[in-house]
Amino acid sequence: MKKRILLFTLSAGFGFFALTSYVNGPALTGNLNLTGVNGGSTSCGGGGCHGGTSAATTVSIVVDTLGGGAVTKYKPGGSYTVVITGNNTSSLPEFGYQFAAVSGTSPSQVAAGTPTAPTNSHVKTLGAIKIVEHSTVLSATTGSYRLSIPWTAPAAGTGTVTMYCTINAVDGLGGPDAADKNGNTSITLSEGYVGVPELANNIEITAFPNPTTSTLNLKMGNAIGTYAVNVLDMTGRKVYTSIINASGATTQTAINCSSWAKGNYAVQISQDGAQRVVPVVKL
């Protein structure tokens, strides 16, 4: 699978990342989410933390070598690299950051997809959110801040994904002062099915009851041949897999979902590269 690059560009001033005790990351050290997810804070400024002021940010997303213009959709399960850059006019020499990719709406947003921490960073889970943040103070280049985060898109049926990032640039003096600057931004990506054809329209697929609590029934009609069935949670983790052999008559399969965690799932039914996705809810 070709790897695409999602490019975050933050053109702004950025403020100090955190108290000196948070040089290893405020999520790890203080259980702090400063990404803006679920309506939370997007800045370390104020409150006895750090000085400086926020400024407007600009964001752009591009495809790396395909020349296809701005990326506004993700392919479920696809591999991407989120490139985050920022700058300020003060040429501050160091910085810290937090990043999160989520689905849903505030205040019930949950992690979407799987991020991988780059060098000198780690992933910290706070509740339903996965935060990627620095694990040590990072060096800037003449006031320019840049890092790349590998990200695997979530399963089909997740819907819109919002990515948040806060960057905090510091003067390296080890304390809060007005020279430190911060900035935050977010972007949204809609779900796309590029290169994945749909099963024929005459094939009838029903999942019931939906929502369900313990048993999910999958009924197929007008289907002939062998079909793969996979159920994925919203992080892309496969929780169920089976094979259905259909002869054209109505075929029904009972799936035991009593052990699944409460939440949204995607039922994928595929044959010869084509698929149909049915979203379901487990109560």
C-alpha cells in the first residue's frame, strides 16, 4: 500500500510546553490532555505554567508523491504519515507537542486509528484518547519545528476523523516567561473507500438487532459463493472473523458479541476484493 503524507502546517507563534517537570510529556507526567480533544485546553499558558501568547495557525494536507492535491479522505486501514510543522518569528530553540486523532463529537470523542510514536516521543492513553507527545525536549531549527507521526487509519465505518496538535516552543531557560510561545490546530478527514469496490447492489445484507447486547445476526440474500466476514472495533482491531458459504438462498449467521466492549463496530463482508460494510453498535 502506498504511504500518503498528511501534512500539518502550523504557521504561528508557540508557547512554552509545560512546567519543567513536564519535559517528559504532560500526559505521562501529569495526566494532562492539551490537544483540545473533547473541548479541553490547548495551551500551557497561564495558571502558573508558562507565559507567551497564542497566534493564528494555518493547516494544509498534501499527498506525498502522487501529485493528487490536498488529502481530505482516508482509506480505512491505510498507512499514513502525519507530518507536523510549525514556526515562530522568535526562533525559539526547543519545543514539545501533543497530538491525537479521534472520531465522534465532543465531549465523547474517542481514539481513531493507531499512531506510532516517532523518535524521542511516546504514546500515552488517557481514558479513550491516545496522545502522542514528546518524551524529552525536542530541538528546533531556526524557529522551525517538525516531526513525523506514522498513523494507521481506523476501520471502515468510523466516519470523520479529527486530528489535533498543540506545539509549544521554549527558550530553553528552564522556567516560564513571556518569551515562550504556543499554538494549536486541528483538521478533519472524511472516510473514503478509494480502490475498494462495493458488493453487487442485489446482494441483501442485514445485521440485527442493531444495537445489540449479546448476539448479532447477519442475514444475506441473493449471495452466491464464499464470503469473508470480519468485525473491527473503532481502532481497527479485529474482534471476529468467519467464512460464509452462500448458495443464493437466504443465509443467516449468529455472532456471539457478548464479550465485546460497548461501542461502535464495523462488519465487513467481502468477496473477490469487493466489500460491504455494515456499522453496528454494541450496548
